[in-house]
Amino acid sequence: MGMHFGIVAVKAEVGQLMAAFATSWPRHEPAGSTPLAGLEALDTWMRATQRQVTAAAWSVDNRGTDTFGFWQDGEWAVMLDPSYAQASDRKALAALSERFGLALSFIIETSGGCAFFDAFAQGRRVRHLQSIDGAVTSEGERLPQEAGLPASAYYMDETEQLQRAFGITPLERLPADQPVTGAAYVDRTDYGALKKAPQARAPAPVAAPAPRRPWWRFW
């Protein structure tokens, strides 16, 4: 079985995290949001709303649209990032921690045998864990929430344990009718320079194709 997802969590109201999104990731322009019930509904909405545009097809009037999910989990506002790009953006995570005091990022990609955790506080990264094909490396001092976690292993089980230690509900444990908000953002990146470059390489899609199965589920 496997799973893949990226989430960002801050101690705030979910509306505050959504408001901070465009500031932390300024290349994204808000393009509407939809209240939904559960991750199944979020997955369906994302597939229908996300729009991929290659650099070759890009124009000011033809931009890609990225989609994200947001919900409240106790004192935590959580953002689901299926691309992992936002969840691994150190600059943005540092900015979120300056605004909210603490910002956490969890990423798992079991098809590549990878798991990552980052904790930012007051604008700087205070803890980093990564596991790639079973090789675990870390930076920073162990956090109190890591008590009971082995120093030599960090993967799916350890990710769930760490989330629980912070008071964050693992995705597979969320209620089926969990209130979530699907949010769309237009990619404002200017790809015009790539089209004008005389020796530009073949353009790649702006976003990776949507996975065939929900990115939040075990299978």
C-alpha cells in the first residue's frame, strides 16, 4: 500500500491561513473557493477545477489553475497541497511562521520512498527530518513532540505519530464529512520568456498530472 500528500499547518483560524496564502506564495492569485464535505468531495472538486497549461501554450489570457484544500483541525488551520511544491517552500513556510509563530510541513511520497517534516518558528527552520529509501537525516534539536519516536526511522507510522503529538489529525482519520474548503489559485508566473528563448528546451507542464487515485488515501 502507499500514500502521498503534502500538508501545511499553522495555529490559526482557517480563514487566516487562506488569507495568508497569497502573501506567502505571491505567484498565486485567488480565483474562488468552494465549501465541501470530506476529502472525497475535495478530490472530485480538485480534479474538475485544476487546469494545467504548458509553457508553450501559456499566455496572459491562458494561465494554469492550481487547487488546494483547507480545513480547521482544533487549534490548527491545515492546507492540503497535492503538488508538494508549497509544502516544501522554505521561504513561504518561514513567512508563515513569522505571522503565526509556528508552521509545520509534512510530506509523504511512498512511491519514491520519501517522507519529510519541517518545523519553522519565528521565521527560521528549527527542525528538519527526511527519510529517503530508509536513510534518515535530520537537522536541529529534537522537538518535545518527537518523544517516543526512534531517531533512526521516519516514515508513514512516524509521520502519523508526530502529527498526533502536535494535535493534528492524520488525513486517514478525518471524518468522512469533515468540512473543507477547496480553493483555486491562478498561476501568475510569466512563462513568456521561455517562449521567446531561441534555444529553449521542450517545455514541461506547469503542474504534474493529477494522480489516478486520491493523494490522501492508502491503497
